[in-house]
Amino acid sequence: MAAVAAARAVSVGPGLRDLKRTLPLVVILGATGTGKSTLALQLGQRLGGEIISADSMQVYEGLDIITNKVSAQEQRMCQHHMISFVDPLVTNYTVVDFRNKATALIEDIFARDKIPIVVGGTNYYIESLLWKVLVNTKPQEMGTKKVIDRKAELEKEDGHELHKRLSQVDPEMAAKLHPHDKRKVARSLQVFEETGISHSEFLHRQHAEEGGGPLGGPLKFPNPCILWLNAEQTVLDERLDKRVDNMLAAGLLDELRDFHRRYNEKKVAENSQDYQHGIFQSIGFKEFHQYLITEGKCTPETSNQLLKKGIEALKQVTKRYARKQNRWVKNRFLSRPGPSVPPVYGLEVSDVSKWEESVLEPALEIVQSFIQGHKPAATPVNMPSSETENKRSYHMCDLCDRIIIGDREWAGRVWGGAQKNL
């Protein structure tokens, strides 16, 4: 309780203007279901901060249950930003749009002597706020829609053809990307088309900046305080299953029916539905597609079977997404090479009955140390060196005619017996 009491006494405000230079940008990472929003709200209330949502689906209006938005009451308890402000029919809202708006918000919050708290599960959105990593398009020459349409055009092409073209203009980047990874290959081609320089050259220039690294440029804000909420996988899986059940009890199906009727029914009739862009790619919407389009048009038994199938699919894809989020944290935050890598402080959230002593108290102590310009007593998460070093080199296996990306994966294939059975 000591940290909580201290936090109430040390709420940042005009009386602490001498600490303005050291005010941290608090960032809360973690898989879905770990309690990120809860911790953000608690920190925001106790420290007088403001919360910036970094969730690519929560920016859209609608689908509040399936995207797990904080309630209106919670938003009144602490100022929240970047939630429900984009029309759901907009399909070209990008990470660049998010970065530009959220960065301005962070600077405004700092200017008012408050602490910005970034929280969300879209980790590449968070990366865009921490590091100078993104290539800007040329708005005076290319509108946003045109940029998005061009990217979509590229992704429709054959992966091997795209990779061949990338090899011609950017062989270094092509050597790091698998032909099947069309999104990344298309993005690298798009960088060349929009800027006139190769993607790898752009990254080299960022690396050469003071504080730059292989994955991007220097930190955008000087004092980031990063907290990572982590739970045992079996515990998290059970928690996520229960959360889906709670969403259903809260009216998830009615929300999906209403949204489908207003925004997607006509698209389905025209066979133009798109679950790859905008809010329509939300986890949960496409899983109930068959149920929604056949409801009232098939037998009750068939409808019930499709409903059960949708519920099970939602549970499975949510658990897979949680694993993907944790891999991203490990690969892009804990294993990030270069000098501009802030420490990440882990908080164990498996036992929610011990939330205050295991999560809230340690989090407050860490943030308060940053505010006061001291090194926290807590030890940052440390990844073993064997886990952090894995060059994304391109290897061609002649025996099985497969492309392997990554030195560690290649070594495992050569020495781990994968080829002995060929």
C-alpha cells in the first residue's frame, strides 16, 4: 500500500514543473486479457495522467464489445484518447495516421505537465510512438487512398514475382524476406516507389542517426517507462475463454447483428465483403460471418451449429492472437538490437487476487522512480543472448526446395534432423 499512498501524494502537476524534463512516457505492453486497460486506468487516476489507446480496431466507431473498449464510465474516471473517432466505413486509416495524431497528443499532455500512458495490443502502433521507424508517404503527390490502393494492388500479385522485382531494386531487403510474406515484400517495394530509395537504404540511414539501430531510428521521447504484463499461458487461455463467454452475455451477438445490418449486409449481397481492412478485420467479426448471413435462412439446428462454430473459432483465434502479441514483445522489444532500447519491466498477472501487490504496487514504484529521475529497484526483463541473436538471412534448401529465413531456423533445419529423412 505504500506505493499507492505515495502515488496519491505525488500526483504530477504544476507544483512539480522542475520534474517536467524527466516525466516518463509510460507504455503498457501485454497480450489481450492481461489487464492492460485496468492498470492504465489505475495509474492514470493515481498519477493524474491521460491514457492513449494504441489499438488499431478501437479507433473505429462501433463494435465496442468485440474490440473490448473501456466503458464510458471508465473513460470519465480518466481522460482517454484515440478511441471511437474513425468512421467504420473508412478502410484506409493507417499506422502513419495514428502516429501523427497520437504523437501530437503526447506532446500536448507533456506540455500540460501530465504523464501520457500508452496502452494497447497493437504493438506496431506502439513502436511508431517510441521509435522513428516509419517512412512517410508524399501527401502532396499521393493521397492516402491512393497509397493504400497501391499496397492492395501489390499484395494481389504473385509472391514470387513481387520478390523477384524487389530483388532487382533492393537485393539486400529481398534476402531477408520470404516470397510468401507478401505484405512485407509489397511494403518494401512501396517504399522504393514512394521515396526513390530502397527500403534497406532508408533503414541504413536511420541506423546511422545518433541513437539509431537496425530496426529503426532513435527514440522519439527521452524517458520511456515500459511495463509488460505477462501471465502463464494456461491461465491466460482460460481467462480468454471466459472473456468470450462474458462478451456473449454482454450482448456480443446483438452488436454483431446490428453492425452487419448497417455496414456489411449490402457488401455481402454484392459479394464485396472485405475482412482484411478497417474495422471489418476485427477478431470476432469474420468468425461469425456464416452465422450472420444465414440467420433466419436456415434451420434452427444449422444456425445453432454455425453459432457454436463461430464461438469456438473466436476463442481459438483470440488465444492465437495473444501468443502472437507476446512473440512480438519478445522479438521487437526484448530482443531489439541497437543502443536506443529502453528497459522493459515485467509484471506477473497470473493471479488476479494478488493484483495490488504483484502488479499495481510494483508498477507505481517503477513509474515513480522514472518521475524522480532514479533507477527503479526492479530488475528489467533480460533475454538470453542466444534468443536475441538471429539474423534474418535468406537460405535456399536445395534438398527440399524450401526457402528458410533466419540463421537460427536454418541451423535447426540442418542439424536438427529435418533433412535427414529426405
